[in-house]
Amino acid sequence: MGKAIQAFMKRPTTITGIVTALMFQIIFAVIWMTGYNGVTDRTDQLRIAVVNEDQQSGKQIAEGLVKNLPFAMSQQSSLDEAKTLLNERELQMIIYLPADFTQKASSPESKAAVQYFINESNPALIKSIMSTVANQVTAEINSQAVTAGVQAALSGANVPAEQAAAAASSLSERVEANIQSSNKVDGMNNQMVPMMLVLASYVGAMIMGMNLEQSAMALSASVGRWQRFGARSIINVAAAVFVSLVGASLLVAFGGQIEQGFLELWLFQFVVLVTFMFVSQMFLYIFGIAGMLFNIMLLSAQLVSSGAVVPRELMSDFFTGLGNALPATYAVEGGMNLLFGGPGIGSDVSVLLLIAAIACVISAAAVGIKRQAAQQLSGALANQN
């Protein structure tokens, strides 16, 4: 057994395997602990819009909400415009005060409703935070409505304390919350699909790239550099067609939620896979097998900064900027639009194809530079002889 252990430890692949396992621990710990640090302290970066159509007490309430709520607050004049921004994830919630709010709040025979609009085509944390905010805002507005009602009952007359208490009692719970969710997500299994697609696609792409790199090294004596580069590129595209078809089909087979149709999902997943394949193999073209360390770092960074788990609005500026440059961000956004609903995916596809093209160009440049370096080395050796 001792000789067997020694034989294993003499192989470079054994050492590489141990180092890889170690680097996974180090990289994920560093990136995830720094990426998620302070997330709960940045809820003030979430964007909420107030739309008021009530020209009485609603104006004062809307101004108070914008001034006092600890979020990035704004007032919108049109509910339709606010809904468009919500659908595009430019807002996380809309607070809407209808035109008859004051009338219903002051009537003992009816209740006023504050309407809240939430887009569920977001990380699950958005819905949780916004639902809590809606309940707190409703309680505060209800308190204001009760106070205003009592003041109205007492104005202009000396009302005894018993009657004031009775007035306050009759005006209690005058306001209720009406939460309306758009692009609803059916269950936690569907909520996790965007992260699953990114994780499975990038891990599969980087492992495939590692194996293609080893195959290229084995064929280096019989196949030219550019032939190997061309063959790998064609294999990437062909494999992405098949793999994305299998992934989309399995999602449908297990009852996954798809709002935009199977064909759109398949084609989008194909673009995501092609991009991931060229990006992950770019590091292998530049650094060889050692490029896998960069892929491990990129995998962890993308899971943190893409918005698949935690809203990007809660990330630090560094990770927000990093996410803007990495393909997983656009894979997650486009995936949410296709699976749950949202704006079109044209911009996401365009960015993914641009990233894939840049990775392909850099990889080709690495092939050319290595060829020149090899020719210069051969020439130097020939001159020495």
C-alpha cells in the first residue's frame, strides 16, 4: 500500500487534483464571504416608487413615505409607467394610493386599500423583503388614517373623552393591504432554476474545456494549432446545440415553469452554453491546464454577482460592476424573463454573443502568440546548433 501511495504522489495529476480541491475551498470562501458581506445593510438601495391619485390625505401620505422609508424612494405620476419599470426590474415595488383612498378611509362603512405591486421574476429575497415592507407601511398608514379621523371628529367641537375614544375605535383598521404579484413563480423548485442553469452550464463547460485541452495536447504532434482551434470551436457549437436541447427538455419534463415557450428557452440556453464554453476555454488557451484555477474563480464570482441568489441591488459596488462584465448576469436575467416573465431577452442575447466573440478573439490571439513563441524558440535552438 505504501508503494502505491508513493506511486500516486509522484504523478503530477495527483498533485493537481489535491491543489484543485484546496483551491475550491479557498476561492469560494474568499469570494462568497466578501461578496455577501454587508448585504443586509444595503437594503436602502432597493427601489420603491409611490404612485398617488388621491388629492386629499394621499398627497401627505405619499410625501411622508418618500421622505421616511429607508429605501431609494421616488414618486411616479403614472401607474402604467411604474408598472413598466417594475417589469424591467428598475423598481422592486410600487405603492399605489387610489383616487378614493381618503373617502374610504374616512367612512365607517368601508375600508381603504393600499395596493402594492411586486415583480416575482426576481430573486426570492425581493418578495420576502417587499412583503414585510408592505405590512409595515400599511400599519403606519392605518395609524395615520385613524389619527386623521379622530381629528376630524373632534374639530370644531368640544367632544368628551368617551366620545373621542369611541371615534378612535370606529376608525381603527381603516386601511388594508392589497398585494398584487406579477410574473408569479410557481414554487421554490422553479425559483432556483436560473441559478441551477448557470451552475450546471458553467461547470459543464469548464470540465468539457479541460478535457478538450488534454485532447489538444495529445494531438499537438499530428494536428496543427489552427486546425485544433477550429475543431474545438466547431465542437463547442455542436455540443451546445445538443446539451442545451437536453437541458431544456428535462426542464419541461419535470414540470418547469416556462412563460415564453420551449423553442425560445432552448435557443437562449444554447447561446448561454456557447458563451460559457468560449469564456471558460479562453483561460485554457492562455494558461493551459492552469487556467482551470481562473475558471474556478470565475464560477464563484458569477454565482455571487449574477443576482441568481441575492439581488444585485444589495451587492457592493465592486461585485455589481464585476457582474456587469460577466456572462452569468445576463444568463440569469434572460432566464428569468423566459421562465417567469419580463421584458424581452434581445439585449441579454446581444451581450452574451459579444462576450463570446471577445473570448473567441482572445483565444485566437493566444494561439497565434504561442505559435510565434514556438517558432522563435525553434529558430534560437537552430542558431545555437
